[in-house]
Amino acid sequence: MTDDPIATTDPITLDVEPRGPSPGQIGLGIVLLGVGVMWLLVVLDILDDVAWTAVLAGAVIAIGVLLVVLARSGPHGGLIATGFAITLLLALALTVQDIVDVPFSGGIGDADYGPAAVADLDSPYRLAIGDLTVDLRGVDFEPGLTEIEATVAIGHLVVELPEGVAVAVDMSVGAGQAVVDTDTGAEQSFDGLDVDENYQDSGFQSAEVRVRIRAAVGLGQVEVRR
């Protein structure tokens, strides 16, 4: 009696080609690249005053177009999540602008300005998100009225006032705090929602050298210091 031969089979090999990025991933990358380039140009001071609401709105539109074009190619969770996040940020920016008339424009991060002369003033000073400091202590203001505006959409704004100059300050905060040092050395502080306060040095109207400051923050804190 002979044994049956043992059946053998050749191993099965599958040729699986590596999957490349989906059209949705490519589209999302292009959108994020565009926003990132804009951000980099602002950080490098190549662009000084960017209307971020327009940038965000453009990004939302681009993502919406991609979702429509790629609707039949499968789910695109990354595009949807990114579009939702950008839409929320855009809604926040528009709300800030509507409450206290603070433009969501300028840079993102920290910005310090210390003009040394009236000719160096570059009002209005704007920042979208971050900490903005405008130090006016080195400026020898000329007789008459000089008006300066500084705004931060979300963050912290500090304005340093020079000595020997009569000052009037108009402060606006959508939600947060506004603080000003008076000419008597006292500190006035205002907290809450929709803060809109005005301060004026005694003798401001009759002073030879006068400076009026408009300092506004959408969400955060304003400090006007001496």
C-alpha cells in the first residue's frame, strides 16, 4: 500500500500598490499651505495688515468647493473637520468686529512698537491675536492734537504714555478689562462685557500738547500706563 502524495501549493503573493494621498488630502494641503504662507508673510513683516476675516472666508469657500467636487470619491472627514474649525474661528472674528468695532487684522503673536519721534508714528497699530505694546515714552510730541489708535482683536494691548503730555483715552473692550493710569497717579479699572470708557487728564482742552488715544480689544485686556 502506498501513501498518497502530499499536495503542495505555491504561496500566494499579492501585488499591493501603495496608496497615494487622496484628492481630498491634496486639496486640504493646498488650503492649509495658502493660509500658512499668509501667516509666514505676516510674521516676517512682509505683510503688515492682513484682513484675516477675508483669509478665513476664502479658506472656508475653498474647502466647500473641494467637498462638492469630491463628493462621489468617498468620505472626507479631514476636510469637514477643518472647514468646521475655520468656520468657528471666522464666526468669532466677525463677532469681535461687530461688538467693539475691532478689525480682525494685523499679525498674530507679539508685537512691540517704540517710536522715537512723531514722524515714526504708524497709527493705527493693529494685531489680530496676541500681545501688542505701543511705547510712546520716547516721542517728543509737537504742539497741537495727535491722535493714535491701537487695536487687538483677541489678546492684550499695552499703551505706554509719555510724561508732560495731556492725554485723553477712549477705551473699548468687548469682553475683559480696561485699565488706565490717571494724571493723579490713581488707577481706574473697568471689567465686564461691552466696556466703553473715556478718560481725560485735567486741563486737557487747554493744554498746548495733547494726545488722544483710542485703545480697543475685542476679547482680552487694555492697559494704558504712565
